[in-house]
Amino acid sequence: MPILIEGLTYVYAAGTPLEARAVSDVTLSIEDGELLGIIGPTGSGKTTLIQHLNGLLRPTQGRVVVDGVDLASSREALRAVRRKVGLIFQYPEQQLFEETVFEDVAFGPRNLGLGEAEVEARVKEALGQVGLGHELLKRSPFELSGGQMRRVAIAGVLAMKPKVLVLDEPTAGLDPRGRAEILGHLEALHGRLGLTVVLVSHSMRDVARLARRLVVMDRGRIVLSGTTREVFSRAEELERLGLKPPPMTSLMRRLRDRGRPVSLGVLTVEEARREILRVVRGERGN
Amino acid sequence: MVRAENVSFRYGAGQPDEVAALFDVDLRVAPGEYVAVIGPNGSGKSTLAKHINALLMPSSGRVVVAGIDTRDPDRVWEVRQAAGMVFQNPDNQIVATVVEEDVAFGPENLGMPPAEIRRRVKEALEAVRLLEYSQHAPYALSGGQKQRLAIAGVLAIRPRCLVLDEPTAMLDPVGREEVLRTVRRLNREDGIAVIHITQDMEEAAEADRVVVMDGGRVVLEGTPRQVFARADLLRELGLEVPQVTELAQMLRADGLDIPPDLLTVDELVAALCPS
């Protein structure tokens, strides 16, 4: 289910004194099964952009085409796309409202008019996909930990069986374990179900771990894009935008400055370890 | 500056659904010290912080701030003047529609004369580098600027200690850096003690001392080097160590001659490239 964004411009409060252009002439295609990261400073238009992916906002100019269908073409097209593109907002646990975990996750599938047996099957499957057991079904979502509540909220979207998952800062405010759990489940959903995952994040570490391709936004425009390695190796441009490559990439640059022939395309601790061992052992071999 | 002695706290104490949140917590923070508090969600960090500001009172034990027992009902405002608190969400802490009025809110509540209020507002906005925004509307500020405004609001009452509860969690990297730089400067140049709750181990590594909480107890405490050398224990608690420390420990296990307690990129570069 490829997504094509063409010449998208979005202006808030057009024609009023508060008029503000949040997204300017953005063209972007998202392939099937991609793991795409979107980064950029606050106010760069990331959230506005992704709200177009399932038609929550309508472009002021340009168009959004999902699976060959222009979202502006008809109400039916929009409704179909909303089922296929699941959007998870910042702090989604604030939108939990039902008395039990089961009811909360069941809300979406019930609205699709599915039978009770199918609803139950979907709820259990979705909870499993985020690592939550059936023993939580009858619990109040408000008794759970922050990380668990957030996973219940994500399960509510997964129960709609989307093809594309769009997440805005899914790990913000979580402790390291909660963060690692969410990232692990997203990786698995992508790997096992082939879901397309679009991740908006301030955490360079999170995108370094998860995203294969990165788009960098600034003042409503895409200013840099490429594979995650390519983008993070362009430290000067990122720093000009107030972004910083992840610590391991910075470490490699510093070693390179000191004359060590390490690769700059390093994103994770494990990759840094292998690269340093390769260079150090190579020197000893000489 | 801050002394928590055997502090235990139960939410809804005496009710059938009471929940114990702190057990026998001891914490001492010296004047001018920078202490980071880390721990998994639900470990009691925020509950402890609220005791320092007299937002919560111990069920047993006591908390003494600047020599005042927080349970003394006549001196709650003195406690809050000595220990100012900044929370996670910048949007929930702003009360006025103009930046300087927001900062003036605290001193006004303390009944200060207008000339003194003006002086303090100017000083506080200067300290967080927001003086040029004094006539702006807070809603139009960036996240980092809003958090600096929240800090200025606290500074205007001239606290001797800042209690920061995950102040950077909702900020982008620029905003995060702005806030951290501001806090470090207030600590080093003005000698304000800082108690900084964080989920970011790189942030904690910059403190003088790190306190680790789990299940309502302090389970580990020491300099960042001492604490992050205990990577196995931290991982068991669901925490982590800074990535540089993790890498240094791996390389050491691989047989390279590298100390196990490195905290920064500079230190690791120096260890790998001895000059």
C-alpha cells in the first residue's frame, strides 16, 4: 500500500491574521513495508504532515494518494484509508477511556460492525502483538504502568488491522525498559506482518535503531533525506538544524578525526563495537 | 539543604485501597550539589520529589528543607520558596498571558513591593536568557523556551534548590540542550542545588551524584562513574547505562585496555587513541 504525497502545502487558519504555513510543497513517497523515520525540530511540520496520511487534515494544495486512491476523491475513499492507515498520536494513553482493557481495544473493531467473536479474536491478537497477556483483559487500563497503557493504546489501533502504522513520538516519557519494549514490538510488527511503519521522533537513538530511511524536516519543508546512515553521517547539516547524530555516530567521527580509519556509517553500540574491534585488531595484525 | 530521613509514604493512607509508594527513603542533598534521580516508571521518583516541595507529607519519617520540617503547616510557603519545582509538561505550568507577568506571579503571591518584583523578574528572565521575550505571549514560545520560562518563574522566588521532574521529556534536542545548559549554569555559577529526575542516562551522567530508585526505595547511590559501572544491576531494574559506557564495557570484555567506568565520548576517544 504505497503512499504518495505530492506538492503538499498546508496552511493553518488561512485568511486570518493567525495564518501559518505548516507544510510547504512536500513531495514524499512511502513504499510498502518501509521503516521510515521523520525527524526535525519542534514546529517543523512533522505532526501536520503525518495528519494528512489518513486524511485527518486536507491539503491546502497538493494531494495525498494512498494505494492509488486520492484521499480527496470521495468520502468512501477516505473511510477506507482510515482503516488501513493507523495513526497513533503523542501520549495516546491519554485517550484511553473504557473501564477495561478489553473494552478499550474492542472499541475500533466494534465500530467496524464486526461480530463479537471476531472482535474478541482481534483484541487478543492485538494485545499479543504488543506483548500484553490475556490476564489484563478485565483490568482497568488506568491501573497499568505508563508503558503498558501506551501499548494498550497501540493495540487499539492494531485491532483495526491497518497496513500502515504512523506513530508520533511513541516512546516519549517512557523509562528505558518501556522504550525498548515499544521499539521491539514495532520491529516485530514490521518484520512479521510486513507493516509499513512511519515514526516521528525527537530521539535520534530511537530512529537510529528502527528507521531504515530518514526524512528531515525544517520549517515545513523536507531539507534532507536518505538512508539513516547517510543522513546521520551529515553531522554539520544536522547540527545547523539543532539535531544531533546519535552518540555512536559522533564517536566514530571523533575517532576518524584522530586518524583512525573507522566507518562513519555506524548507528548502534553493537555496530560501533564491531567497527572499533576491526580497526584495532587490523592495526595489531600489521 | 534537603534531608529526607526514613521517609515512607502511602497514597490513600488508612483507606482500604492504600498504596505504598516510598519505603524508608533517606536522601541528603548538600547546598550547591547536583543530584540526578533515576529509576523505572512507578519507582517513586516523582513521589519523593513532591515531598521536597511539601506537596506531599511523609506518612512516617520526615523531610527537612533549608532547616524547615515540611510538616510544619505554618511554614509550607517557606519550604516552597526554598525548593522550587519544575514539571514535565511546559504547557501546564504557565499561568499568565505575557511572559513577564508569568514570572511575576510567584513574587506577587509572596506580597513583595512592585519595585522588588520588577527587579526579580528581570533577573530571572536574564538568568534563563529570555529577557528579550518579556513582552511575548508564552503560548508562542518553543517547548525549550517554555521550560526555561517555568524555571524563571521558580527563580523569581530565589530558591536554594531546584527540583526538576523530567523537565526535558517533551522537548526536541535543541530545547533539551537549552534547558540543560540553563540548569547547569544556575548550579555552577549561582550555587543552586539541583535535584533532577530523568529517564535519560546521558543526562544523569552529568550530575555530581546519581540516586537510583526501585519499588519506592533507594537501591543504589554514588557518583555517575560508580553507579554506571553497575551495568548489570541497572539492566535488571530495566534501566540502562549511557551508550558510551556500554560500549566501553563491551570493548573491555573483548580484551581492549579500557576502563569500565567511562562516561563521555571524549573519555572513550582518549582511551582508544592515547597520544
